Amino acid sequence: MNTGTQKLITAIVPAGKAVPVVEKLKAEKGIITANVHSARGIGKLTLGAKRGFGEELEKSVLTVVVPADISEDVFEFVFFEAEINHPHGGIVFMSALHSASAYELPDIPDED
């Protein structure tokens, strides 16, 4: 049952992992409300971390908007398809996404 509330699922994964997940979301789940973009950051659990600095890593950020009633299923799908369950596989989290209503302009009086 769809209550109208949506969820935003965000996964940060190694570069190259997100696009295949989006393709599978479309093919297997019929979901087309996904986006992928690149990000860079410093990892603290890398070889360089022992010398006091991290290694710069490229990541992919996958975001998916889904109805709340299927969000747990899609979350689990992303978790396993992106291989987040493996060491250094990334992170995934989910948050509520409340629909915004359209802004209505006030009536403007006619000029004389």
C-alpha cells in the first residue's frame, strides 16, 4: 500500500559499481528514478593512512527515489547488487523524502 511518502536511498560505492545497479533496477524492478554521479574523497583505511594521510579515491554516488512501501526491498536490492556487503564495498542509507507541494502564486490585481 503506497501512503504517498517516498524514500531516498543513497549508496556511496567504488567507481564503476553504480551504473550496473541502475541498469538492474530498471530491468528487474522497473525503477527509473535513479541518478549516478562521481565524487572524490580521502580514505583513512588505506595504505597511505599509516603514514598520516589518506589516499584520494573516486567513488560513485547512487541515489534512488522510491515509494515507501517498496523501499525496504529496493534498499536490500541495492545493498547486494552494489556488493556493499563486501569489505570496502561502500555504504548505503535511506531517509524519508516528503513530497513538496507546488507553490502557488498569489492573485495579482489588474492594473488600471
